[in-house]
Amino acid sequence: MEAFLVAIINGLALGMAYALIAVGYSMVFGVLRLINFSHGTIYAFGAYMVYFFVSLKFGLFPAILLSIISSGLLALLIDKVALEPLRKKESIPIATLITTVGVSFIIQNFLSIEYIFTSEKKGFPSLNLFGSIIIGNITIQSSQIIMFFVAIVLLAILTFLVNKTKLGLAMRATEQNIKAAKLMGIDVNSVISFTFFIGGASAAIAGALISGYYQIISPTMGSLIGLKAFSAAVVGGIGVLYGSVVGGLVVGVSECIAAQYLGSNVRDPMAFVILIIILLIKPTGLFGKKGISKV
Amino acid sequence: MKFLRVKNITMQFGGLLAVDNLSFHVDKGEIVSLIGPNGAGKTTVFNVLTGVYKVTAGSMEFKGEKLEGKTPQEIVALGISRTFQNPRLFPKMRVIENVLIGTHIRTKYNFFDGLLRTKRFQYEEAEKTVRAIKILESIGLYEYMNSYAGSLPYGAQRKLEIARAMATDAELLLLDEPAAGMNPTETEELLRFIRELRDRGFTILLIEHDMKVVMNISDRIYVLDHGKLIAHGTPNEIVNNQRVIEAYLGGERKHAKN
Amino acid sequence: MNKTNIGKNSLLYNLEHFFDRYKVIFAVVFGIAAFSVPFLGLSRVTLRLLTMISLYTMLGMGLNVLIGYTGQVSLGHAGFYAIGAYVCALLQVDAGWSFWPALLAGGIFSAFVGFLLGLPSMRLSGTYLSIVTLGFGEVVLMILKQWESVTYGNYGIRNIPKPKLFGFTFDLQNGGFYIIILVLTILTGIFCTLIRNSKTGRAFLAIKEDEFAAIMMGINTSKYKILAFVISAFITGIAGGFYSVINNGYIEPTNFTFNISVLMLSVVIVGGLGTIRGMVCGAALLILFPEVFRFLQQWRFVIYGVLLVLMMQFRPQGILGWQSTLPYRLTKQTRKELEKLNLLPDEVKTPKAQGRGEYEIFKG
């Protein structure tokens, strides 16, 4: 029973962090109908930026702040430099897919380079800021509590932003109908840039949170987490914000329960298994809507 | 047994009733037109007939065989083929290849025949290619044979779609606005061509807005509005039908030459 | 906007027609040159480079069947590469098989897995399918590392013997490796061309161009999408089996990472999507590049990424990926029949350049 509770707690904390990354996929898909393959590597980049700034003797929190800003800017840059030109040219979808693959390749391998960060794993400062809470036989680390609550707060802010502000209205309009939004005077390209920035920023925050929990980072961490977060986004219904939260929790909790009862080898493939199942049963996810296209 | 018989079909998309209790039939060798204002549900009827949508209610029979529940591929195999409102060709494939795709469903050799270049492959490939070229020649696209479909002028693209549909050995052709975007000369040619198709044994169900085409070529006309059948008869009967005139009021109204 | 209107006297048109006219001669010359390589006393390094170029050409062709023909982008093809390699190696090392049947077995097993991976393709398309293939690649890698009892885990498989035939041992120095892969690559090229110029190939391309229209023309697209996976996996698996014996008798999981999947992808994309000449070009480029720019070794993969991004911006069809100006290739029998009917299009060898042509309709 306790083992189960531990798994649930771990899963909830982890799941919220996944949700933070998943919203990035979701929002970009929402405005562009595009799955940004490079999103996972931005998460890794964010974690490495914290490491970098900390090694420059910045404090942990300033480092995290700088990481958030630089990751957001990186994501924005990717859109402006690589993706926007393709939109203007009305390129075939394969081109965009390959471009985001290429970008992910660039970032991931950049981080591995010998005199940048090397491909070795590196220690990451712990976010276990105020020790652990012990309830009976169950230990909850403060890094987990932080992970959970920071994520919730951010997701709440994001939901507020999207649903209650003018900017959010512009985002939703762009999601629904890009041409109409343009005609209504919405600067669609700015909205898209902002979406990418937010996605990158939240991925960076997730990077800090998860790395602060596991206390290890490696250049390839982006691929695996990216896949898991993508599964979370799809499970919840890609394009639907609260879906990413639910999806994240589903993936996080299943992963931890599977690891607890079936061994740690099953942990990583779990997200992939869930992804396959959802894609085969209900590709639009738990909360996604199916559109009807005119023939 | 009617060649094509559609009985009380209804097509509902969530809250939208696209086709409402529609019945019609087509006899072998006829040219029948479906007309009506935009949004009347005409293309939906085509989509339902060809298996793109599953009909909400009603039944459809072609040469005695049920159409409901069949996949689009099965329906093509039965002998119904269609064109689209906006050409859906394979733009980076050559014209001849586009037509050859049409012959796919009647081509019996399998993957290994193709790989090993067996006698079966040689025979059928030649047979189908010759057939495709003959179709191209008859429709006036012979000289475009090796061009890429995407580079064709619009009128030629529309013809290519018809050629491709013909290549499936269909008995019933569903043509969705074949005259769209054509100038008067091209429209004349199209009229002649459709008549020739009929002479060669094709039965044709047509969606069209160009009244010149419709009035000149149809044996019978069905008029749809908001998914419902509001009139049906010969061109003469339709042109004087009050309900039809009302339905078109405010929309396009082209006068027909008798 | 399409760029297929190539004027009759353009450079491309003339080049292509020139090569086509003398294709037999060129093929013979190329054949002689290619097969004489082992006898030219080339260095180990050069032989290895040529071997790798040929290997990656074959890998490119395998992936091309999926991407270039049916438009399904696989980001996890290293998975099939690994399966073919491991099956071939294990059958030799653990079960004492000879190289040749082991190679075939590797390909067949890989093809079977390709079938399984192809099944989701019936319901998924585009990016979703690509993500699934990516997951596939990662899962294969994970299995290689974890299933130690079978795959020897991270330790890898060692002492993989060199191929032997009638007492002759193939290795690098005697050009044996090179000859094997050369033959395999040429066979693959022929294989792909035969498929391309048949109803299967046409169905593949139709699916890539417009899957819905393909369905409406009666093509069983699910079947063909899966078939593409099977063929692609088979070719890649065979290439993997070959790879398992040329790597100093040793393979391990890190030989089959995502980086390799992207490398294969780059060969196809950079070289020329959908064309065989593109595969050769892409392979040559991506194999020779790190040799020429040795000092950039570290940055190798970053540069590949940049290359992919740049290609998509400026030349998405790849370096050699232009649309052919040659007429549709008719089979001998077709020509005979057309001639009888006086429909042989000898005058019609060129695509109509621009504008409307005059034509006679209803020629009976």
C-alpha cells in the first residue's frame, strides 16, 4: 500500500513537470498545427543554462531566471529563423518536420561538444531546499513539493493568460482561424512568437524542476523527456491546455507505478506504450476535439 | 432494377443536416444532373455514394448491390468513379501515370509479378498502358502524356481527372462541377465530350452550376436545396418550376439556351 | 507554383537526355570502374570510405522507399538497422550460422518487425507516425541495452566472423567487404527501380501525393503503406547484417542511436528525395564530409542538423532531387502494342513547356 502511495506521489510531482513541457507542444500545435520536434531539446537547453549560470557563480534562482529567458528566446529564434520562412513559402509539411528534427539535432549535439558541456552527465544543484517531509514510512522530498506546486501555479497563470487576457484572446483566435485573425488586425506572427517563447520558458522551468529532483543532467535528456511530454500532450488532447495537465499526470503516475511494480526498466518505455494505445484508440486524446474537414 | 437507386438517404453531421431524406435514381445510359444553390448538399451526396461518409439513414443500390457500409475502394471496384470539385490530381506524377493510377483497381498482377517482371506483368502493364494512352488521346490530352500533372493548365487538369476516372472502367461516372472555371469554348468541348462518354456506354451523374451545360446535356435533373429534393424532371420542366426559381433567387441564375 | 516546366533546350533537359541515350555505355563504364576498385591497390582508408559510401547509399535507398515513395517519414530507422545487424551477428556467433543465411535471416526478421511497425500507419499519418517511429528506434535501443541475456547488453557482440565463401575470406584489405556491399547496393537499386516502375510504385507515389485521392481511385492505401514499411525494413535490415561484420567483428548498442537515424534521414533529404542518384550523392557527401573536415569532427552532427535545416529552406527536394525531364518509361511490350496502333509517342518525348497546346479532341 505504501509502495503504491509513494508511486502516486512521485508520479504526481513528475507528471506536473511533464505537463509544463507538454503545454509547449500543445500551444504550438494549437496555433500552427505543427508538432515542434525540437521542444524536448529546449528543455535540455534550459537545464544546461541553469548549470552554466550556476557554474559562473550566479545564485540558483538568478540562474533559473536567466535560463527561462534564454530558453524562451531560443524557442522564439527557432520559429523566426527556421519556421516562419517555411510558412511564408507554404512549404510541404515534411519540410517543417525535418526542420524541427534538424534543430533538435543541432541543439542536442551542441550540448555534447567537448569544450561546451561534453557528453558526460553532470551534477545539477538540488532543489531539495527544505529537506523532506516524512509521513509514516513515506518520504516526500521538498524538490517534489516544489515541482508540483510551481507547476500548478504556472499552469494556472498560463490558463488565466489564455482565457482571460487580450493576448490570450489573440492566441485563441489565431488557433481557430489564422486568416481571420490576421484580417481582424491581430499581429499573428507576434502571437506565434510569443507562443514559442512561453513554450520555451515553461520547458526551461520544467528543466530546472526535474533536474533539481534527479540532480543529473545529460545532453540527451531532451529526447526521452520530449517523447514523454509529447505522449502527455497527445493523451490529454493536443491543442487543449488542461488536457496537457491531465495527460502529464497520467504519464507521470503510470510511469512511477510501472517502475514500482514492474521494475525500473519499464519506466521509460511506459510513456511510449501509453502513446501508442491512445493513438490507436482515440488519436484526438481525452479532451481533444475532432474537426470535420470538407472534402 | 434501377442502375443506381438512392432511397431516403439522410446525412447528418452532428447538428448539421446536410442531406435530408433524399431519393433519386439513375438509369443506365442516362445523363442526370444534380443542381442547387451552394451548400445544398450535392457534393455530400457524391461523398455518401462513394463511401467517404457513412450515410446516417437510407439505402443506396448500384446494379442491385448495396452501397452502404462499403469502403471507397469497394465502390470503385463495383464500377462507380468520381471527380472532385477542385482537381485532386497527383501533381508530381506524370499525366500518363495519373491515368495509370485509375487502372490500378483493374490491374491484377501483384507485387512479385512486378518485381520479377513476369509474363503476367508484361501483358497487363502493356494492356493498361495502351488503354490509358487511348483514353488520353480520346480526351485530347495525348500530347501532355509525359507532362507533370501539376504543370497542366486548369482545363486540362479537369479533363485529366475525368480521364483518370474513366480508366477505372467505371460504368457510372460522378462528375463534380466539370465545367467550373472553363471558358465558353472549353465548355462546348466538354458538352461534346460528355455526350461522347454516354455514347461509349458510360452513365453520368453530374453536379453542375453552369446552366448551359445542365440544360443542354441532361436527360433528367434533380434540384436540391438545403439538403432536400425540391424538384425533379426534364430540363424543360425544371426551367419553368417556380420553387427552383425561388431557390436560386439571390444566388446565381444562369439562363439556359434551349 | 510548380517548377516542372523545363524548356526543351535547358541544361537539365540536355544532360538527362544525353545520359539516357548512352545509358548502357555509362552503366558498363561505371560497372567496370566500380568492380575494379579492389584491384587498384587503394589504401585501407579509401577502401573503407568507398565501402561506407556504398553502405549508406543502400541505407538511403531503403529509407527512401518509405519517405521518398510513400511519404512516411521514419525517424527511427536505426532500429531496423540494429535488428538486421544483431540477428545476423547473433546467428553467427551464438548459433554458428554462416554469414549468408544469417544476412538473409536478419533482413527477413527486420521485415517482419517492419510489418508490425507499419500497422499503426493505417490509422496515423504525418508527424504522429514519425513520432511513433522515433519511439520505435528508442525502444529497440533500450531492448538492445537491457535484454542482456540475448543481446549481451552494453557489452555488445564480439568476435563476429568475417564472411567466407568457397574458402575465400572477405575482409577490408582485399576489397571483399566493398564487393559485397557493392553488389548488395546495385541489387537494391535494381529492386527499387523495378518496384517504382510498376503498379506498386505508382500506388506508393499516389499515396504520397494525395492519400485521399488514392483511396478514391480504389487503392488499398493501408496495404501499401505497410508494404512500404516491410520493404524498407528488409533493405535496412540486410544493410545492418552487412554492417555487423565489417566493424572489426564487433557491434554494440551505441552503433544504432538516434544520431544514425538522422544520418540516414540526411542522406535521403540532402541527396535528393525519391531518386536513386540522390542516395548516392547524399551518402557520398555525408561520408566524405567528416573526412575532409576532420578538424570539425566534434561539430559533425551539429553541422548535419544545420544542413537539414538549410536544405528545407532553400532546396527541399535535395541536391539531386529535380523532377526528371525524361519521358515515362514504357516497357518493350507496351511499345510494340502502341506501335501497332500508331500511338507510339516518339514525337512526344518532352513535357509541354508552357501555355496551352493545340490538340484535336475526339480522335475516335
